Amino acid sequence: MKLQCTPLHAQHLQLGAKMVDFGGWDMPVQYHSILQEHAAVRERAGLFDVSHMGVFEVQGAQALAALDHLFPNDISRLVDGKGLYTQLCNPQGGILDDLLVFRLQADCFWVIVNASNREPDLRWIKEQIRDYDAKVKSLADQTGILALQGPLAGLILSDLVLQPTDRSALPVFSIRTIELAGCEFKISRSGYTGEDGFELYVPHHALCAVWDLLLKHGQIHGLEPVGLGARDTLRLEAAMPLYGHELNDQITPLEAGLGWSVKLDKEADFIGREALEQQKAQGLTKKRIGISMPESKRAPREGYTLYQGEQAVGQVTSGSLSPTLGYPIGMAYVDLPIFDPQISIEVDIRGKRFKAEIVKLPFYRRNS
Amino acid sequence: MSTFFYTKTHECFQIDESGQATIAITEYAVEQLGEITYVQLPEVGQRFEKGEPFGEIESVKTVSELYAPITGTVEAINTELDAQPELVNQAPQIAGWLLKMKPERPEEQDACMTEQAYQDYLENQ
């Protein structure tokens, strides 16, 4: 199968990126070094091409009702220009995708989904809202997404954009229109790194110009292009789940530790509600935890088994050396009630047991 | 300088005049792995059949098995790599070597790829 490319493909090659197949997309995994790119985002700023992600527009008199039927979070509490994090669940409460929803107007919303789920999400949403006076369409073929992330992201943007984008004008999880490189487009204060930052939804025809302008201008502030390798270590430190690893259709938001985004008390009935209510009443049989291995040189990796004594108690879903902390960290699911938080835990790394500590998530939290 | 021989799993080795083989991984393998954080090596005296896993190499993003490119017994390991695994990134076939082995069947090298054959193999992947 031929890999899909974003409009910035030539830019990535020119910057010397090492490209990998990411869910059918030929994407930059790193430009020079995952560790350096990771540090750039934590200390200064990084620019990511995440144009493989999907943007859907849901429009119509019943758009709000349709979305409140689709998602466990409370879409009705959004005002114009505000967004939230939620999931798409099946009737069993299993997660089909995790995503952001922004309310542009009372009858028009944007839904930002994972690259690998673009097509199935669109089919699912169409099917589930067909009785509502609302239409969903994908804007992905005309819209690219850039993520500008890091403590200096706001400074870099404010130099280039007339519209205010400081925290009072553009608070976390809000969206507005700006003009950059002669083009008007939407920008939200959001991201997947644990840092302050923005996601820019740029029409394809202006994507290269915006990318080039940001990189060129941001250079004096230490802005670097950042690949998917560092995106993964950044989100891991911030304990943000990744679909296909921490999340899948056999895992509910409650098990994933995302209960804060499930509004069982909201007015609208939503897909998966009954299953989630039941699970909440009966108690969980598994949950997501964080582990760290300060004394180990070897990292926990997806699929490794966790032990307490001779008892297997869970499995790692993501893990890596934490570039910021300097030692390996990971996320895992443990079986309840077998797992005992009072007892020490070990990771089986290819046949040998290594001591791990159970730690509160996230592993990294920015100052401010 | 004797020549390197290569495997499809991206290990390589050269046999010096004393008959000792130095085992390393290739530039290509290093590029695929990215920044290397840890190399798990066997102990001196251990014997491996050609194709048998002798260790593991971890990078920021992944972990891979290392396979013996030739049958033999380990005579030395690169102890520098414990403190400086990045040597493998910097010069995989020089300062970043992994093992020295005494080959039992030096003729096994004839079944491995030459530098040119390995380059062709990479291009056709």
C-alpha cells in the first residue's frame, strides 16, 4: 500500500527527517535526535506536523444534541469558542477513539480525531447521528494541523499574529481565528506534550507558508521541528493516553483513568452510558497506573508483564526512558482486585525481573 | 584491514589476523534504532551458534535482539558501552563494537554478505 503524505512531506525530507510508516502515513519520527527534540519542547518550543489527524465539522440545528448523544463528556456546557476532551464509546463503554470537541457556534462544532481512526470514526458518527438534524463532514482533505508547543510557544506566536493569543484571550481548550502568513484559520490552545501550546488548523494551500514562517521566526527563540518520536516521549511523561496503547475498544474511560471526562449526571443519554453506570456501580476490574524504574537502565515496553511475587498482575501499554527524568517510566493496566498497591512490583523484561515503583500520574507536570 | 561481513539482521563482523572476530551492528541498524540507551551483552566464555540471540539493544524508542553472525565463543565484550552506550551511535563498527569472539567455523563468513552485497540488500528492502 502506498503511504499517504501530508503537504509538508518535502519540508520534512529537506530538514533531514527520518520517516516512518505511522498508521499508513509517511511521517517524520525524528529530524536529528528524539532527546534533543524532546528537550526543545520542554525548555523552549517545538513545531510538529500532525496533519495526519482528522478534523470533522458537525453542523445543523441538532448538532449539539447529536454530539451529546455521541460523547460521554457534557457538550452542552460548551460556549462558543470553547472545547473539551472526550471519547467516542461503543454501547459497551469501550473506547473507539479519544478526541477534542470545539464549539465554533451553537450549530457548528469541530471534532479532532486520531489519524488511525479517521475513516472508522466518520462512518460511526454518520451512522449514530443519522436521526438528528445534523451533518458531519471531514475537513481533513483540506486542513492540515500544526502543533506549536513549549514554554516559548506563546511568545513566538504573539510576535507574528495581530490577534491576541495570550492566556486571557485564548485560554486552555479554547479556539479562535487568527491571521498568519496572509491566511485566516483557526487555532486552539491545546496539545499533547504537557506544555503550554497551540494547535493550528491550516488550509492545505497555506500550510507550507505557515510552517516555514514559524520555523524561520521561531529559530531565534530556539524553536525546532519535532518528530513523532519525541511526541511519544512527551505525551508519555504527561501521562496522556495514546489510542492503540492505553486505549482501545475493550477499555472504558473509567478504567483508563479518564472518569473526570465522563459526565454520568448529564441530561442527554449517550452511547455507552448504561455500561459505564453499571461499571461504576460494580467497581472496576482493571485500571491504568504509572510505573517508574529509577534504578534500571532498561525500559518497560508495551506487552511486558507486571508481577507481585509470583502473581502476574498486569501489562505495560507504553514505556520508554523519560528524557526529562533521566530514568525509565511506563504506563500499565493492572487487574483488580489482584493488584495490591501496598506490595512492591516487578517488570518482566524479556525473562528477567526488574523492580519498579508505582507512581502517581502524570510523571511530569510543568511549572506555572 | 580485513573486510566486514554482514547479515540480514544488520550485524556485521571482521576476522583479524589472529583469527578473532569483532562483532558490531551496522550504520543502518543504528539509524533505525535512534539514540541507544543500553546494550545487554553476554559474558566472556559464553558460546553462541550462528543466528542465536546473544544480547539486546535498547534505544529511546525501541528494543531489539542481537544475533550472533557467526558460531563461536565470546572472548571479550566492549565494557565501555555500559557507561557510554552512545558510542554505538557515534561509530558502530569502530568504538561501538559489541563483542570479540573466537569463531569455530570461520568459513561461515562465506555465507554472509560483503559490504557491496549488503548495500544492495538495503536498497532493495
